[in-house]
Amino acid sequence: MKAIRVSDFGGPEVLRVQEVPDPKPERGQVLVRVKAVGVNPVDTYIRSGAYARKPSLPYTPGTDAAGVVEALGGDVKRFKVGDRVYTNGTITGACAELALCDPLRVHPLPPKISFVQGAALGVPYATAYRSLFQRTHAQPGETVLVHGASGGVGIASVQLARAAGLTVIGSAGTDKGRALVLEQGAHHVVDHRAPDYVDRIMAITEGRGVDLIMEMLANVNLAKDLTMLSPGGRVVVIGNRGTIEINPRDAMAREAAILGMILWGATEAELTSIHAALVAGLENGTLRPIIGHELPLAEAPRAHQRVLEPGAYGKIVLIP
């Protein structure tokens, strides 16, 4: 089969398509014929060697895929050959024509959801769900600001928050992105590149501030975030690419909380809860992943570059 292989940590150029042997499922494993692969920022951090968790070289990148069950090892009862599925983790890597998976990382893909949409679920939607409901304990009636709402996690956050009864303010840096955020259910949208966007958000909330902030780029926004919170407000840091100076008094005055979030910190029970909720949302139509770009597997280097560029619009997906 064809697979992306990384033999040395480095830039996008280390992603190379190679022919490798087809994996075979052992007892307790699922083999998935991959139809689409989701590309996430964390994939680029791992590839560069800068991430805390480093795989053994060589490796095939990627955790999020969608496809069809190709074969089953012994003792696997939850699936049958031919089932449509998506993954939130693999054993052998998602950027390949076939991927071995632990059954706990494989989930049913409803017929109304395409394979490219299924590949957009694992990290983005699970991150959004964990941030909203397991870290900040969002409640109906609260107001949430989704910073960077036009990207994969941002869109998921908007859809999940709207379905749960929150008032949603989304930010995006382009006209196209802001239009998308409104289409996906945000009540209000702001341009986070505008110098007065904080004033705009405070006006929307009639001076009270927001209860929750979903922060995708904390090294740029966190200091301002703290000035926009309501009393008892919470910021959940989902993404960060550097350091920032903040005034702790802004948090003190509001008795605010800054919460970190990393998806790998979720327990098995939490992951089970997350994906049960996501599958239900896919089935009832409240969740609908948006695809921004589809690229062939050989263009993985280009995908790794694009996923870090500003002006995010939907999900980037590779097609084996």
C-alpha cells in the first residue's frame, strides 16, 4: 500500500509517499480501508520534532481518518467488514491506504456523513466537545466567544455550543470566514483583526462580557481575553504558539479561570462520552463538518503548510 512516511523530524519536506507492506489485523484490532485523512496542527508539531510526544522513527502520521472496515482480528464484536467508520486514533498511522486501529478508536459513520466529513471529526470535534463540556462545563444560556471560529475546531465549537443553547459569538479574520461562521449558527460575528473588536464584543454583551472563551491562539489573544470576561468567566486555551505577557489583575477582578486543554489528557471514559455525543449529533444533523480543501495524499507537505496559515476556512483533508 501507499503511505506517508517520516524518517527524520523536520519541515514538511520530510513527508514522503512510500510503498509499504499492507498491515494485518491481530486479535483485538480493526483494519480500515482509508478513504480520507484529516490534517491537524498537532500533526505538524509532531512531524517537526517539537512536540512533547515523539513517535519512533520512521512513522506514518495522522490520527483522524474515515473509511470502511476491511478486516477484523479475533474478538472484535462491535464492527463487521464493510462498516463505514471514522477514527480518532490509529496504531499504524492514518496517512495511508490502510490503517490498523484499536476498536475503541473506531466509531460508526452515519450514512448522511461523507468520508471527507468523517475525516474532519476526530481531533477537531473531540477538542471542541472536551473544551466546552468537560473543561469549562458550559451551560445553556451562557455566552461563548469562539476565537478563530472559521477553522476545524472553531466550526465544531460553534455547532456544539449553538445546539447546547449557548449564545455564540464567533471571530474570524476574513469576510469569507465570517460568513461561514454565521452560516454555521453563530449569533454574532466579529473581525479579530479589527482594532476595536474587543469594544464590539463588549457592546454585544451590553458591557457584561462573555462567560466562556474558546482560545485557539493564546499567545496573541490571552491578555485581551481576560478583559472581556464576565464575573466568574473562563478561558480555555486550545491552541498556543509562543509566550505572552498578561495582567493577572484582570483575572483577579473577575475571579476568572484560565484552563488548559489537551485532548490526549482525556480518559477512556471521557473519550467514550465524547464520541457517543458526536455520533448522536451527526445522526440528528446538528453537527456537519465543513471541508475547506481536499488534496491528494502526495500533497501532504502542502497540507502541513496550509493548516498553520492564517485565515482558516474549514478542514484540510487528504485523499489516499
